[in-house]
Amino acid sequence: MKTSRVSLAAALAAGAVLVLSGPAFAHVSVQPAGEAAKGGYAVINFKVPNERDNASTTQLEVNFPIDQPLTSVMPQDIPGWTVNVEKTKLDKPLTVHGKQINEAVTKVTWTGGKIEPGKFQQFPLSVGKLPDNADQMVFKAIQTYDNNEVVRWIEETKAGAPEPQAPAPVLKLAAAKAADGHDDAAKPATDAKSADGAAKDTHDEATATSGSDTTARTLGIVGIVVGLGGLAFGIASRRRAS
């Protein structure tokens, strides 16, 4: 009896843990396709799972941080979904690639599609330039179901505190990359230098080989001439002796 009660208590506790932790595994999240480096551009995916068994997700709204404005936000076409990108005028203009930018994207909304129970959908965006003075970006997402239920994924996770029930999607930013092209530009120059050196060595080797062949030929001719002279001298000496 004691063993059965212990087993039952353990089973109930495990079930409670799964029920309580379930929402943490099914919240709206954002992940880069590859790496999102500070000061650069990246493709990011908002992953939206359907948490309900009797309703479908029909809208996703993503709000961008105003204090980290992104001047370039380009959505990818998703069959069955319509996307709307909203921009807001900046209080302080930004300069990107030598151009002055007066507005930034503050909201992207997807509608018209459907995420059925037991399924999820990814919503990709090409964004930039990412902030170069922060380690992360926090987006606030609002998920709407076809039964008019609205779930606000807007709670920010605080350091040292447990994850909230409806956490906001957080994009982690990697360290800034070195300027592209410097290493690659240096490498061909090194290779070219090595190639020039190799060509020079080959030329010198060929020249040395050619000189050696010429010397050998000259010595051979001289030897033949000397040999013929000696032969002629010997014949003349024999004739004189006779």
C-alpha cells in the first residue's frame, strides 16, 4: 500500500510539473537563420505554435523596440498569409550607408492564414541594421485565435527570475564581425606573392639548368677537338718514325 501511494504521488507530481511547464514550451519565439551579429543584417524567424485544441491562430502581430530602430525590414511571402509593415517617424534621424533615414519599422502584422491545432508556423523577416551596442532585442508579440482569444507575449524576462507565463520573444545578438573582404583581399595578395616567388625560382632554376647544359656541351666539344688533335699528332709521329 505504501509503495502504491508513493508511486501515485510521484505520478501526480510529474503530471503537475508537465502541466505547469507546458506553456513555457509553446510560446512565441524568435531565432536567427544562422547568426544575428551586432551592427549587421540577418534573417530572423518568428515561430508561432498553436496552443489550443479547439481553435486556430489567424493573426500574429509583432511590435519592434522603439529604442532600437530597424531601418530595413523585409518579409518573405508565406502562402495564405497577408503581411503589413508599419513605419513610424523617428525623433532623431539615422544615417545608414550614407543616407539619412527618417522612419523605422515599428510593427509587422500577418493575417488571413491559419495555424491549426497541433501545428506551428514560422514568419521570416530580413532585418537590419541590428544595434551594435546591445546584446539582445525584445519583441512583443500578440497572437489571435479564430475564437477571438488574444494571447499577449509581452512579458520581459528579468535576470535571475523565472521565465514569465507569457514571455516576449528575445533575439540574442552575437559579437560584431570584422569588416568583410580584408582577410580575403590579403589572401590573394599573399598567394600572388608566393606565385611570383615560385615563378622566379623556376626561372632561376631553368636558367641555371640551361647554363649547366651549355657548359657541358662546350666542354664536350673541346674534349672532342683535343682528342682529334692528339690522334692527328700520333699518326704524324708514326709516319715520321717510318
